[in-house]
Amino acid sequence: MSKQLLIYESAVPVSTTRHAGASVETNDSYAFCAGINAVPLMAIEFPRAAAEYAIVFTAQGDDLMPAAVLGVRNEQNLYLSADLRWKADYIPAFIRRYPFVFASSADGKSLTLCIDESHPGFNREGRGSALFGDDAEPTPYVTKVLEFLQEYQAHFERTRLFGSHIKDLGLLEPMQATVTTPKGEALSLGGFMVVSRDKLRALDGETLQQMARNDELELLYVHLASLRNFNEVKDRLLGTLAEQPAAEGAV
């Protein structure tokens, strides 16, 4: 089955009819995101994410959204350890909200809480946090999930407007990152965009002043500074390749 929203296999609306008696048990495994090499990032996450991730921009339909680069190969997340734990201090909110997600109505006017039932922690044996109480009302756990997703959705809309403004200003240019392995294999990562420093400097004073007032200018410089973390991605890839011979030779 093809994944929806990168990491969701079978997201269905949360309801008492379907999920009475269902629970979610959390653990430290991030196996559900092992097959992705980038993840959407909200603008509010830039300051913390920039310390560990390269932040780029990607086209999502008509929108332009930021993303944190997780790997070079298409289906390899280099920010996971061999036992599938997250190997960074900051975990993007897109990952932290799993296995829950909002589904938008056709007219975009309402949101429905959904859960990915393929999540290993989803169960009907009472392990972890229950979704509904004996009174058939959502538990405090679900209330906290809703609060988190509502906040995420608000930041998503702000980030979408930020991306739209950057796109309208024509500040972006395509970029391709290339890593050469010890065996001489050249691996390329493309399909994303970064802000051009020259185009940013060429903006008129009034536009720059407005962007400084609404923090967009700061976000763009944080984005540019984060690009040094492509070296971190490269080092993680080379470290993974260095571990392969030992792993392949193990019995």
C-alpha cells in the first residue's frame, strides 16, 4: 500500500464506533519513518531544527513548504540508529504527531482526527493510553492529542503563507547536493530549493524592513545557516556505509 502523507499507511477517523476499547502504546522505535529522506518542517521549528538539519524548500502542489533533510537516498532516513531510535536532540513535529493526523473535508472547512491503525502501538488489549473512556467520551490523552494537532495546524497555515510569500518574491533557486562514497559512487539529492543570497540582498529596503518586522528575514538567514548541515547528512551516510561490511559479515 502506498503511504499517505509520507508515513501514514491506513489513517482512519477516530470514532467511538470503531475505536471503543482501542489504545495506543508508545515506545522509542521510529521504524514508521525509516523509509523517508525528508520531512515537512514548520517555520516555528527553524531555530531548533537548524542546529541539526539542513532546511530546504520543496513544492507541495501549489504550495512551497520547508523540509528537514534526513538522507541522500530516496528511502533512507539517516537520523535513525540501527535499532530505529532517533539520533538527534530535536524531533520534527510532523514525526511527533504520529500516529495521529488531521484529515481535511473536501471544502477545507472542517478537520477530522484520524489515527494510523498500522502503528505497532495501536492495540485493543489495553496497552498504553485508551482513546475512549467507559463513558464513550474521549480520554484526556486524546484531548492532548487534539490540542497538539490544532496547534500544528495553525503553524502549518502560517508556514504555508510564509512559503507563498517567499515564492512570490522569487528568492528561490534549485540546489543539488552530491556525496561521493569511499568507493567513488556519486549520490545526488535534488528536487529542492534554497534561498539565493544574491536575490535576497537585491530586495528593496521597504520589503526587507517588512520581512524583518514579521521575522521572515530571520527565518531565511536561519535556513541559509542550516545548509551547513548537509555535511552532517554526508557524515551520517558515510558512517552508515562504513558499518555495512561488519554487518554483512556478521553471522
